[in-house]
Amino acid sequence: MGRWTVLTVLVGLSAAVLPALAQDGPSDRDGERVQRPSAAPPAGFWPSRRMVELVIDRVTERAGRVYGFDEDQLTQTRALIKERLPAWLEEHRGQIMQVTNDYLEAVLDREAPEPAWVAGWAQRVLPLVDEFNEVVEGLTADMRPLMTDEQQVRLDGTLAAWRVGTNYLTQRLGGWCEGGFDPVTDWYRNPEFRPAEERRMQEVRSAQAQARQEAQGGAVLAAAPAMTPARAAGEKPRASASATVAANDEWAQYVAEFIRRYQLNEDQRASAYKHLKNAQEQRAVYLRRNEERLNEAEARLKAAENDERRIKAQAQVHELRKPLERMFDVLKGRLDQIPTRKQRVAAAQAELESRAKVGATDAGGAPPSESAKEGDGRSR
């Protein structure tokens, strides 16, 4: 809200790049539910495709100066974003416009909204942060192969600062979801808002600076130089070393098996572990925010005394774990893009040979008979 900073940032993201995946309808001013249509509302601002692309051009041009992109890097990065973002925005046009309209209506009212209204709004908006994080993580993961090692270090710092900011945002929205909106310090028209907001923002900026430096290995990077002629001529950047991962992590085990199955080379392994690291960091942020709710839901499931309570608890656990499943699916999708066609053919051939050996062993060292094939379900 102009100076209602958290809402201002969130709505700015919603209008520019976020799908508003509304669950229940928003509340009216006294807390009663109002059902909102999923179609675009009859009024409200919406940028044209050309506006979105011009914004992308300006943002990527500025990023190119920060990272020292050559022409090829800038072109590919710009094309990557334009390929995904405008279509994604259009798909969720109705929801985005409605969330933005609700926000602007609240801002223009001279009276602070009721905590119940803010709770309803925050409950609808909170999933947007998770969705937006997935988009950011996906885009940055796909940008990495285009970057040099130094550019990737710089990107790690930017991502670390971004995650601190979004974590703060989700924590504050989570408090509002529980009715914690305080008009005295959270409403921009009240005199106590400004000093309270300045303190909050200073804490966030300090945490972001620390996270950025830690992610960059303690390095404070100078402005990125322009690419050398050799780079501009098409020198291919190499991926940095593989990330260290926990051996008992199921996602890490999946990646290790994927690498073994397709016999990935050094650069491919580095790419696979970078995707894993990104996914693990995103998962950690989600679990920190939702660990208590997950534990409570799982405890209710374990203690359920009848089918009705068990089904309800199972549904709650499933709903809380869906974002984790979606993150893992995204990770697997990123990995599937790594192997070459030759590696895929070799992996498929190795799997067929392995199955043939198992079949021969089951038949006592001889190929299984036709009747055995039909009986044991291994018919081809």
C-alpha cells in the first residue's frame, strides 16, 4: 500500500509476474466471505503483451550490465524470460486483476482494513509467493549454463538476498493470515507505521547483505566487466564444481542414481547438482515456514481415532506436502533435460540387458519360457 510496504511489493509482483492462485474468495470489510469470479473482472489495469516485453527488455538490459553479459548471453536470457512469462501472466489474468483490485480498493479507503479482511487477503496471496519462487528458481536454473563461473557466483549472491526477502515476506503474511495485522504499525496512514517499517526494512537489508556475502564465499564483487572479444566471439562458459549434498537426502539419492544411470560427464554432473542445490534451498525455506503445521497435521493423522478424522488429517498432510512434491517434479524435469540422445539410448539398452539377466536368473540360468513370461508379468 503505497507505503504499506509489504502489500506494495506483493501487489507489484502480482501485477508484473505473479499468478494469483485464489483459494477461497476474499473477505469483505467486516470479515464475511465474498465469492470472486475467476474470469477477468470488468474493470482494472492490465498490461499489454508489448508492455510486458518492453519491461523485460529494460530489466534484462540492466541485468546484463550488472553481470557483464555479452550479446549472446543477453539475447538468450531475454528469450528465455519472454518465452515463459507473458503466457504465464495471460493464463492467470483474471486472478491477478482481482487481487490487484482488492488491494487498490483497500489502499484508497481512508480507514485501515479490519484484521479479518487482511487475513482473508493474505491467505489468498501467500501461495503466490511460493509460485513466484518456483518461477524465479526455474528461470535462474536455466540461466546458469549461459553464465561464467564468476557470473554464477554473483547470481548466487543475488538469489540468497532474494530468498531472505521472500522469507521475510511470507513470515509477515503468515502472521496476517492468523489475524496478526496491527493497524497501528502495519497501516501506512498511521504515524507509527513509518518508524516501524524503517526498522523492519533495515533488518531485512542487513540480513540480505550478510546472505549475499556468505553465498559469494565472503567475496565482495566489483562491478562486472564487459565481456572480452573472445567471450563475445562465442567462448562457452564452463559450469562450476558440483555442490556438496547430504548422502541421506532422498532428492540427493535420486540425483546420484540419475547420474549413474545416464553416465553423465563432469559438466553434466555439475549442472545436475546445481539443480539439486536450488531445489534443496527452496525446500528448506518452505519447511522452515511450515514445519510446525506439518508436524501438527502428521500428529493428528497418527492419533486419528476413526476414519473421518483420519481422512481429514490425511487431506491436510497431503495439502501441505503438495508444494514439496511440485518442487521435486520440477527438479526431475530439469534433470531430464541434461542427458544427450546417445546417453538416453545407452541407458535404455543397459536397462534391457539388466532385465534380461534377471529373467535368465529367475529361470535357473536359461531364458524364461513363454509360459513363464506370461505368468510372471514380464512379457514383452
